[in-house]
Amino acid sequence: MDSNWSDYVQTSEELYRSRALRFHDENKKNWLNLIRIQDGMSVLEVGCGSGLFAHRVKTYLPHATVTGLDFDLGHIAFAKAKSHELGLDCTFVNGDATAMPFADQTFDLCYSFTVMEHIEPNAFLREQYRVLKTGGTIAVLTVLPGLNLNGENWRPSTGEEQDLFDKAFQAAPDAPVHVRKYPLSASEYAPIMEKNGFTDVNVEVLSIISYAPDNADISDETAIESINVNRLFALNSVEKVLKLNPAALTDSEHIHLNDLINQRFDERIDCYKIGEKLWDIATSNVVAITGSKR
């Protein structure tokens, strides 16, 4: 086990705060219906990251027994600390999704969100089949980049900031993490699930607005938080790439790039506060594949 994901791909904080914007109270029924969950179930989130979805499930369904598993030590430490802070009785375990430390037929439901594309699919599904009870449910949720609108609108698009971004990223070696090593199309998930013994397979799509601060039904607090999460993505992306190649930017270039990033997002917040609408929208189209163990 290691902390490569939280060190080089998504920090625990940015993962938690970005998911909080997606899994909010107003759309909780959509998410809970998508993973076929009911109160009182014994639930495992495979690849739980920093724990946001597990915390939401426990908050909404207090009689569910919620366990999260993740390979990344940093995410698990964050999830445990956040559980204590929130007073939620969730269990978080550091482990490998293809060799989980749970007995056969332990859980009523296994669900995952944007995990299967990083792990060999057959091993990923076989292990969940093993730990599910007879009659249990699997829910594999993924976001296919080609279906989304402006999915990376935290990145600069022009000017000096973009030039410095490009300089930093072009000089960096690959991170020691396999990101989307096993990409699948939407139509490939169901056959693999059936191949690994699951029946009653369904494919559904949930389209959500993941970033739209100018929408009328978004509170001021949520709108500004969504802008600041994009700021966090941008700042953290620079820090992570410089871990891989500290010489990619000089100290003065690094400081200047951070200043440009903060200036861009400060200006975006100023526009919001004076009512100047930019309509910079981002969507996520979540494909959910569910099945049963018979």
C-alpha cells in the first residue's frame, strides 16, 4: 500500500471537496437510487478515496453498516480523521481491491465510483462477487470523459499562466500511478460483469452539473466553494507535478504561476459577487452498471 494517488493524482482534500459538490443533499435520491442501496444494508465502497461518498451514505442511511476500502494510505487516514470530526461510525480499511481483507459473503452491496478503469476488470469484479452475500448487489459507477462538458475547466486556456502550466507539465515524468490503465466504453462494462457471474445487469446514466456557479438555484456558499475547488485543483496540480520534477520551474516561476492562478480565481469570484455571469459550466455523465449475485 502507498500514498501515490494522494501525492500525485488527487489530494485527499481536493477529492473530498469536489465530491461534496456532486453528492449534495439536493441530489441524494439520485445517487442512492443509482447504487440500489437501502437503510440497514452492510455496504462496502471499493476505492473509497477520502471517504466523502461513504460519509454521505452513513448520514442519509444511519442504520447502514458502511465500510470503505482504498489502496492509498493518505486517503484512508483522511477518511478516518473526517469520520471522527463528523461523528460518523464508518470503517475505513487500507487494502487492495483485488485481494480484499474480508470474508466471503460479507456485504449486501458493493459499490465503486471511478475505480474499475484503474484496476484489471476481471480481478476487480471477481473479488466483489466473493465478498457479496447471495442476493447481494454490485454497482460500478464511472465517468466517461468523452461524455462530459468542460470537464477540466480549472485549467488556464490562454496567456502567461498557460505557458507556465505547459512548461511544468511537459518537463515532468510520468507519475508512479496507473491512471485509467483499463479504459472501457460504456457498452463493455455489462458483458464483463455478466462474464464474472453477475445477473440482472442494468446500465443507467445520471447527468449532473458538477460546476455552474451562475445557476439561479445555487447558493452563494456553494457557488464560491465550486470556484475555490477549481482553484485548489489548479494549485495542487502544480505542486504535484513539481514533486515529479522540481526543476521544471524556477522558484520565481513557481511563485508567479501560483499568483496567476489565484488572480484568475479571485477575478472569477469578483465577477460572481457583482452579478456578472460567465456561464462557465461543467457536467459529469455518470454511467452506473448494476448487477446481482445469485
